[in-house]
Amino acid sequence: MEQYSSKVMEHFAHPHNVGEIENADGVGTVGNPVCGDVMRLYIKVDNNTITDAKFKTFGCGAAIATSSMVTDLVKGKTIDDALKISNAAVAEALGGLPKVKMHCSVLAEEALKSALDDYYKKKGIPSPVKMPAETGHEHEGE
Amino acid sequence: MEQYSSKVMEHFAHPHNVGEIENADGVGTVGNPVCGDVMRLYIKVDNNTITDAKFKTFGCGAAIATSSMVTDLVKGKTIDDALKISNAAVAEALGGLPKVKMHCSVLAEEALKSALDDYYKKKGIPSPVKMPAETGHEHEGE
Amino acid sequence: MRKVYLDHAATTPAHPKVVEAMMPFFTAKFGNPSNLHDVGREAKNAVEEARSKTAALIGSKPEEIFFTSSGTESNNFAIKGLAQANSQKGKHIIVSQVEHFSVLHPVKTLEKAGFAVTAVPPSREGLVDPAHISKAITKETVLVSVMHANNEIGTIQPIAEIGKITREKGILFHTDAVASVGWIPVDVQALGVDALSLSGHQFYGPKGAAALYVRKGVRIKPQIEGGVQEDGRRGGTENVPAIVGLGKAAEIAAADMGNRAASLTPLRDRLLAGLKQRVPDMFLNGHPERRLPHNVNVSFLYVEGESMLLFLNMEGIYVSSGSACTSRSLKSSHVLSCIGTDAAAANGTLLMTLGTGTSAEDVDYVLEKLPPIVERLRSMSPLYEDVVKSRKKT
Amino acid sequence: MRKVYLDHAATTPAHPKVVEAMMPFFTAKFGNPSNLHDVGREAKNAVEEARSKTAALIGSKPEEIFFTSSGTESNNFAIKGLAQANSQKGKHIIVSQVEHFSVLHPVKTLEKAGFAVTAVPPSREGLVDPAHISKAITKETVLVSVMHANNEIGTIQPIAEIGKITREKGILFHTDAVASVGWIPVDVQALGVDALSLSGHQFYGPKGAAALYVRKGVRIKPQIEGGVQEDGRRGGTENVPAIVGLGKAAEIAAADMGNRAASLTPLRDRLLAGLKQRVPDMFLNGHPERRLPHNVNVSFLYVEGESMLLFLNMEGIYVSSGSACTSRSLKSSHVLSCIGTDAAAANGTLLMTLGTGTSAEDVDYVLEKLPPIVERLRSMSPLYEDVVKSRKKT
Ligand SMILES: Cc1ncc(COP(=O)(O)O)c(C=O)c1O
Ligand SMILES: Cc1ncc(COP(=O)(O)O)c(C=O)c1O
């Protein structure tokens, strides 16, 4: 495996926005403990703008760092702009991810989309959210 | 390969009885340069006793040492006793030989027998010499 | 900061005396053992001395020891070499499901080449039942391979019992003793095995030297071909310094053997008991008693292994998550899944393996640092959140 | 007594800087590269640095280098791995007759498994004619393997010419460059090869570390299976110290490359010319010009190699008789017999290979000591006796 970037290690060691938001406007939980990663993302939306985001993650170093980064990225964005955040953008903001850990950034994107989807549903608005294609985990070795 | 004994190295470094005997009473040449060993043994016989023996050998350390030893062993022996010298006796007198070099002692026995055979033939006596079975070289590795 | 290396199942440092023994063979005594001159002879003698010492550690004859480059190579050599050389007897192989991949993958390769394979499942504690082996044997069975001790969960198998069965039936028996040699007594006669793998870097020898014991008279097909080395069984210029180092490590282990288990077992138990006391929702994997004296394999619910490993690393504590040899793999341990550990829990597994230099203070340092890490990660875990909430409800 | 080691084709001492580079990795930095913690990371980084240095020596990308334990293993891996992974293309292999046994034996094993093999004969000087390779190619040909330089007779093959042919026909091409890497420039791009073997101990690196270059995109079947190491291509805990040493040796060789051939060639020629002057009935084996700069392979008529070797040994001169790698074998060199050297003469062959530490004084010492040894042995030789007598007659 390639090494984690210092940015990844920073976000892993001191993750931003850890926690829950009581009565969140949107919550998304994605992943599967069997595969080793579960992310839950909470958002608070005010006037079409994401005013707060928090997460809880069960997973590896990259999973925690991407969760931290994606919550950083969405705060202050309109929901339309938030929808445009791709996994590549999350990975890039972290200074890159090891190839075998790219799926963590996909999971972060999924968690965000899932939270936004939940927001639309709660609002009763038809959801424009398209979930990214499930890439699956690249299983190294065996 | 096992190591040569110090006795072998002694006889190899300072072989006894190297040379020719002019007008020898018996000469035997055995072996094949293709296989890496040729021994020629000369004997001088007086009154049924081997009074001198010399050799020339093309071959490895063990071939030279066994030649040296077999000539030592036969000197002073009656031809009947000389006929009883076996390859095992030559090897033993040298403190043993590496397994892959045992064929050299066989060659030494053959050389002696061949010289004795020649002696009988020159004398016009029916030869009682039985040549030892050709054991062939054990080829190690490939 | 204190540095506590608890990953001895992955690799050990070479013993200082091992390094000292190796040093001359890089430069002053650098010969190739195949050469007849003094420079080669010196190297040859050193290799043969190491062979004797390695043999002495496991109760074999020197000429039954074949040096290889790793435990992985020894296992490949044993499995493929024995099966190929004896296939006239039959084409059925029996292994346990908890073998190392360096046994399982060669077995898979043989399967593709026409061999039939039975993989016997272990118990919940990782034990292979000799009766299961017995039942699996057919007329076609040519080889049984069961590891001596499992490198992940530490369970020690009943090899002598299995050896009795295979001997009775005239079937070849190989054991992968890479995880146990040097840590607990291993004797090929007592175990009744025909082949046994060991690896130097697993017990304070150097990397690059390992061995396969093959009982005299047992046929094995060379896998690295084209050299007269190792009696024609394994080609390639011998790694003389590493082989010398392996010999030295074997000598040291033999002398220290009584001491090793005696001093490691209480430390292992201190670590496990301390963790149990401090961390809820945690359990031991493997057999509680029949286990390697330096092995602690525990699963922490609701947290993931790599993140624990990385936080421990920041504290100067070095451990493995999941399998010692495949911790770069995302796939969780096949051993844990074979013994029925829940997949999510398996993802929260740490493997801590102590060494001869581990002190009680080291253990206490881990007991101080690890529980808060688990706690912190649980506070970030959605799985834990769900559990807490559901507990509150009931 | 002066000590003159002229057996560098058998093995070289590790360069002092190589040993220095290796030292920390036995104890202080002893980690297993597969581990994610800092101790493992440190080892992993060292291995990757060594990979880059090794790649730089032969003009490849780092990710095209796979570390093994010996040149023999690299050759086994290349031949079996490439043939097995690409057999859908065809089952015909072409080699030269003068390949090392670590190529020829795996080829034989493949032959037993259903491959067809063409072994191309060399010229009297040991050269393989590219036209012969071209002619031997069929629709079924999947792999060609011709060594870069012969370890016994020193002949350097026209690899780039053969590479052009194989490339044109889309056939895989492996070269065993164990005898040449580190001594003469080797560039995988210029040679046009898909795979190349090299071995550390052959050029001042340590024993136990070697490599196989495999061009990116070329499929190869692992031979030592069950590990994630070396990108899943070659299992087994990496021999970190030796790999670091190989990297260092590669770095030193790359820097010193221009110098090596330039300083060795005149010494080689001085030795050969001096012998020719002093010893009658003697001839050079191999190509007079297209040969390794440090290789002198000569046959002395009427005397046998081992006895010369042993007498030289007593004078502190260390050489090989016949094949560098199989001098424990009684069978005389297959290389000499392939190039048509008379069998009796082949038995009187000495292989003297110089090194970077060899001086003109060393060469002169050999020129002083060797001729009387040959003379003495001839005086003891029945073959020589016959020749002298028949000469007298005429
Ligand atoms: C041309 C050639 N190939 C392969 C080998 C085998 O290499 P190793 O000794 O590293 O196994 C040798 C050894 O001398 C060699 O000269
Ligand atoms: C039980 C077992 N077998 C085989 C191996 C492979 O040994 P090596 O790392 O020397 O290749 C290991 C490695 O940890 C092991 O634990």
C-alpha cells in the first residue's frame, strides 16, 4: 500500500466535525461493517445552504479522513454545489489517497449524497440525487 | 563434495613414486581423458616381489593421491599379495575419500591389476588377474 | 516516547549475536560454497555448521535440512515438491482451512493441475480435530498438511496425534511450524512429521534464511531447479551470511527454549487480563490455553483495526490488525472467518505478539494507551451509536 | 603469502558500502515491509528505494523490478512464470544450448509438461546467431531465452539483434544477464527484452538478493505463491537487508560502470597474453573480443583442472575449473562441449575471473605461479608422456 499523505494523517489524527446533529435536516448512512467501513453523515440546512455537517465513521484511516474532509467541504455550500462534490475532489483535497483506499472517498461522496437525498425526502421534494455507481472494494492479495 | 582428508592432500601435494620405470616388468594404463582420469602404473618385479613402482596420472586430486598411495602399498609386496590390494584398502590408507571420488580408488586398483596382468603376459604365464567391475563415475548434479 | 514493538509474529529483529556471526561472511569470508578452493571451503563449512545447528533445534539429522529463502518458499517447496514427487501414490491432499496462504495457494495450484483437495474446518478455537483428518483420508491421499501453530490466533494444533494417523496409513505429513519454531519446543520425531517448515526471521534470525526439513528417504521435487546446491534439491547460490545467522538463531533458541515460554506466558496473560478489565465488548480469538506463549489476538466490537493500529503507532506501539502476513490486504483474515468470528468484529481485530525483550512496563504502557483509543474510536463509530441507542431503549 | 581471488564469476565480496547500507536493517530497522506501522513503513521505504536504484542500473521502471533470492530463482521464475502465464499463445520455447542450468532445467520441466523446445547451438566462439533464432520461430513460439553473457566462456550475445526479431514477431524474450549486470552496461530498452535476470552477489551486492525485470503489461505466473509481497508476484517476507544491499550495489555499479570495463580489460589481456607466452599447448575458450572484460577461460592440454586448482589454492590463488556454478560436479562443462571443445581439453580448463580489486601485481603473481604448476602436472601426465614420445619419433 502507498503511504497516507500528511493531510490524510492530519485529518485522521484530528478529525473535524465528529459527532451527531440532533434533529438534523438530512442523515445518510452508507457502507457495511463486513467490508470494514460505515459512514454516517448529518447535515443542517438553512435557506438552501448547508450550515453544519457532522459525521460518525467506523473504518480505516482513510475512511475517517475522507469523512472529516467531506464535512469540511460541504459546510457553507448551497445544496446544489454540495451535490457536485465528487469523490475525486475529496481525495484531491486530502493530497491524494492510496489506490487501494480510493473507495473510501467514494463512500464519503455516497454518504453526502445519501444525506442530501434524505433532506429532499424530508422536505417532500423529488430528489435529484443520483447515487454514484457502487465501485466495490478492490481486494488486494488473495 | 566432502573435503579431502589431510592424508589425501599430503599425497596430492607431494606424491610419492612419480615417474616412469625404464624397461618395466609390467605397465598398466587405465581410464579415459574424457572422464577426467588416466593412470599409468609401472612395476619392477624381482623374485616374485615388487621392488619398485612408479606412476603417471592425469586427473584430479584424488586420482593423484590414490596413485601415490597404491604405489606405496605395492612396493615390497609379493605379486600375490599385491593382487589382493582392493580399492577400499587404498581409500582407507588415505583416511577415506569423498563419496564422489571413490571411483579414483577403483581406478588405482585397476591400474595395479592392469600392470600385474601385463607382467604375467610378458612372462608368458596365464594371467590370474580379474579386473574389478567398472563402477563408472557417479555424476553429481546435472 | 516509549517504543513497544508487539509484532513479533510479523518479524523479529536479528539477535545481536546473530548479526555478529553473520558479519564475516559478507566480506572477509565471502566465498561461494560450491567452489573447491579455500575461500569456497570456508563458506561451505559455515553452511554445514549452520545446518547442524538448525537440525539440532528440531531434532533432525543435518542432511534432512534444506535451506530456502523464506517460510513462504519452504511451504511452496513442501506442498508442490512432495505432491509432485509422490503423485504416483495418489492425487488427494488434505489441509486445514486455517493454513497460511503459502500453503493454501500452492494447494490451489495443484488443484488446477488435477489434484483433489479436502480443507478441514477448525473448531471455534481454531483447533483441527485429528478425527476429521482421519475421516478425510482416502486411498488417493498422498499428503496432509496442518500447521503447528497458527500465526494469527496462536492456536497450537495436535500435530503428534495427526502424525500417528498419517504414519499408520503411510501418508506424507507436512507441518508449517514457521510460527512456533524458536518459541516452543518442536521435535520432528515427537511430532511424527515427514516435512516441516521454519523461518529464521520469525525467531531472531535474519530475513532471507529459512528451511524445510524433509525426512530422509522422502522424495521431493525441486522447485528452484538447475543447481547442485542443497544436495540438488534447491538451486541458487546459498545466502551464506543469512544461513549462518539462522544457525546461530537456532542455537540461541535451543539454549533459551525453557526460558521463553516461561517468561512470555505471564506477560501475555497480563496483557489480556488487563485489556479485559479495561475494555468492554472485547474478546479473545483462538484457544485460551493451547496457544503460543506470546500471542494475544483480540477483537474490539464497533471499531476498526487499522484505525486502532494507526493511533497506537502514534503512541509508539506497533501491532498488526488481522493477519500478520497480509495486513496490507483489505480482505479480513480468512482464519478469523474460518473460526466463525463475526465479520464486523473481525474488522476490529488486533494481533499483538510479544518478544523476548518485552517487559511488564511495556505491557502496562499498552494497557494505558490502548483503552482510550478504543473509547475514542467508539465515540466516533456509527455502529456504537446504534448500539448505545438501542441499549437505552431497552 | 599473496592472496589472489580470481573467481568473481562464482561470487564477489559485498562492497564495504553495501554492508554499511545493510547493517541498520538487521536490528534497528528490522521491520516487515508488509506492516502498516512505522517500523514496517521504514522497511518498506528502504525496499522501494532499492527497487528504484536497481531499476536505474538497467534502465527500467521501479515497478518492473521483482526481487527474488538468487539468479537461479529469477531464471526459474522467468522461464516457468512466462511460459505458464502465456501458454494460450503457444507452447514452443527457444533457448540457446549454452544457457545456465537454471534456465535449461526449468525448460526441461516445461518440456515434460507438454511444451516443445528448440535449443539453438552456438558457434565455436559461443555466439548465438540471431538468424538461427529467427529460423527456429514457429507460430507456436511463446518465449525465447538467450543469456546476455556466458558465465563460463564470457561470450557476449547479440541480444539487441534477437530482441528486434522477437519484438517484430510479438514473442516474449528473456535474457539471463546474471553474468553481465554490473560489469558492462545493460539497458532493457536498448536490448529489447521483456524480462531480464540479475543477481546481487555477482557484482558486489550481497548473496540472497536478486531480481527479475518484467516489462510492464507482461503476464507472469508467480512461482512462490501465497504472499502479497512484490505486487503479488513473489511471496515471502522480503529479505530487506539484502535488498537494500542490492540497491546499493546497483548504485555503485552505475556510477563506476565506465571505469570497470576500462580497467579490467587490459588486466584480462595481460593475463591471457602472459599465459600464452609462458605455456605451450593452451588455448582460450569463447570469443576473443565479444567477451566480458574480466573473463579468462583457458584450456591446458594434458592436465586436469581440479589438480591445477588445488595447486593454485596452495599458492593463495583462487580460481574455478570448468563451470563457475557447478565445479562440484564431475561432469565437465556443457558449455565447453556445446562449443566443440575437445572433452579431454575441457577437463583441463581453468576459469579465472578478475574483479575491481585485482591489480597488475596480482596478475603477475599468477603468471609466476601457474606455468610451473602446469609444467609439473604435465611431467606427471601419461597423456603428456605419450605426446612427447610421439613427437620424438617424428
Ligand atoms: C549466467 C548465470 N545465470 C544464473 C546464475 C545463477 O545465479 P545465482 O548464483 O545467484 O543463483 C549464475 C551463477 O553464477 C550465472 O552465472
Ligand atoms: C505460519 C506461517 N507460515 C508461513 C509464513 C511465511 O513465512 P515468511 O514470512 O518467512 O515467508 C508465515 C509468516 O508470518 C507464517 O506465520
